[in-house]
Amino acid sequence: FTSGWINFSLATALALCALSSYRTWRTTQQVSYLAWLALLIGLIYSAHLVVWGLLAITFGVRAAAERVPPRHLFMLLLAGSGGKPLIALAGRPGLAVIMLIGPLSWCGAWILGRLRLPVWLLISGAPALAIGLFFAAQQALPWLHTFDPELRFDRFARLTFGLRTFTLAQQMPTPDRLLSAANLLIGGLLLLLGVCIIWAARRADDGSTWQRLAPLGALIVLYGAVPSFAAAIAVVEPRIALWGALLALTAIRLPAQGRLRQTIAVLSLAIGLLGIGAFSLHTARFQPQAEAWRTAMATMRPAQSILVLPRPTPLSATSALRYIESYYDGLYFSARYPLEYGGVSTRMFGNGPVYVRPDLEIAAYFWRPVRGAPPLPEACPHSRERFAAVLAWGQLESAQYAALTDCFGTSYDEAGLTIWLRE
């Protein structure tokens, strides 16, 4: 999952270069910039499919808003085909549908342009349409599950991405006051930055600023329509929001000098430093606890099967963000231990397509029935037979702690980690 975010970041950087090539091609009409654009689009597809799709929507809407002539539109369509050969080589015919994203975006924007709707109606209509599409998708979820059983539309994720995006250490399972305060402050600074950007756009509008901002309306609608989670992608909301923010920054022309330009520069710098600083401070505070966990697990006997009980996370129990959080809730260490010393744990392949041992229950075993596994203490003989150790992260309820102690014997605690070794 983390590798996917790195790929997303790389593709986003390439997409900004592609926007620059597109703007230069529109200004100079030099075919060489269109060739660079085709190469960049192929590289973006190779890096991350979501960015490729967001860029296709951006180009489609901008081409319609700028009323690109048919000949140039055809050339842009050819340049946007940079990823098509890779789709054919991938052997996944279902991906062929994404080739229609750009043309469909252009058609939708062209129709809106022909209707000549007032700007205020477009501005208010995009969020309303996004909300309507979101609730419609929730109603159609049983039918959509026939195509992808893992598809989800998470209202909570839609509304709270801002509190979880700006500092990498996601605090959903174990809320951290430092990160929460930093995220709220960053959110406030972003609102101020947005106001400054809109004011700069109004002051420096040369007749084309709102055309460059037109793709933001499409992204708002897309924000309500796309799933939060699917078999091939997760945590979609921040991706759309981040691309929308970057797109807005590229669409305006800052004044050459003056207080407005200085304010935008100071706000941008403050947002970046605050996010990096809060994350670094949080990591420094967490490091002693991580060392204690590592030391405690080093005392365990090697080559054993381990039952891992994560701390309860009712708000994000099904969220893919748990893969980022794993280092901070201790599950990273329980997965590393068998890899270093031998054996297997119930969390080794939490983010994979297979279970290495079908007889081992998954991590949610203790808090809700999974695969018919009975809860302790009824499952004590079953658990003692299969597991040589139990790792429990966070604060256990007294009944849970007593049941595990009766089953596995004496335990010892270390920095929020409780270990039972089978006696």
C-alpha cells in the first residue's frame, strides 16, 4: 500500500509536467511539446492508473472549456493514447473502459458549455450532483457488488479526509492530540490559502483562468461518484483532493509582487513545514515505545505460530488506512518477527491475496467471529493447540485479559504490548 502511494506521488509529479507541456503546446502550437505530452502520459500510466484517469478528465474538460479546434482535439486524443499499448499488453480487457474517460469528460463539458448555464449554477450544482451520485451509488451497491464484491462508498471517509491526509502517521486507531491539532491547523491554513487563490484568480483573470479551473468542477462531481475502496484501489478521496489542490495552483497567475503574493507564499511554506514538523515530532515521541516493543519480542522463542490481537478500531476497522497505521499500532512488529525468526503469525499477510496457513484465524478473530472460530474461553483448547504465543496490542478488557491468562498462563506487559507464551 505504501509503495502505491509512492507511485501515486511520482505520477502526480509527472502529471504536473504534462500540464506544463499541454499549456506550452496550446500557446506555441509546436508538435514537439505534444510528443513530450504523449511520452509523459505513457509514463504516468506506468506509474499509477488513478493519476492517469484524473489527468484524462482534466484534459478532456479543459479542451472543451477552451474550445480546442477539432484538428487539435484529434491530436490531443492521439497524445493521450500513450498508455493504450500498455493496456493491451497487460492482458486485462476490463481496463479498456478507461480509454473512454477523456472523451466522455470532453462530451460532458461540451454539453454544459452549449447550455450556457450561469456560473453560480455550475458552482452550486457540482457539489449537489456529487452528493446525489454518492447516495445513488450507495443504493445501487448490491448491484455494483456483482462486478466488485469489495466495493465500498464510505461516508465517514468522504467527510474526514482532511483530518487524516496531511500528516502521514494516521491517527484513526489511536487518536493523537498532536497530529489532530496539526491537521486542524493545516486545514485552517488551507482554507485561507484557498481564499487567497480565488482572490488572485479574480484579480488576474485574463479570460482564461476560469477555463483552466473548469476541471475542478468535474473533480468535485467525481469525488461523490468514485468508491472509497475497491479490489484494486483504496483511499481514493485524498487522491482526488490533492490533485484538485495542485490543479488549482497551476490554474492561477500570481501577481508579480505585492502582499497577496507574499501571503500565498507564506501560507504554502507554513503548511509544508507544519506537516513535516508534526510528523517528525510524533515519530520522535513514538520511537522509545517502538524500541521497547522490538526488545520485548526479541525474547520470544523462534519458529512458532502467533495469534495477534490488534487494538479495537471501530471507526476504521475496514479501512485500508490500517496498512499505513501498522507501524504505529504495533502490527508491523508482529509481522516482522516471523520473517526474522521463523514461524508464522495471523497478521503476516493481512495485505495479501492468500493466507499462508488456512488453519490460522485472521487478526479480527478475538473481537468478532471469523471463519466460525469460537471465542475464548470456549476456544482455549483450539487456540493452545495452534498458537505458541499471543500478542495483544493496546488496552484489553478485564474479561479478555483473564480469559487469555487462564488459557496461556502468565503474561508480561511492555509499552502497551502484552505477551503470553504457552506454558
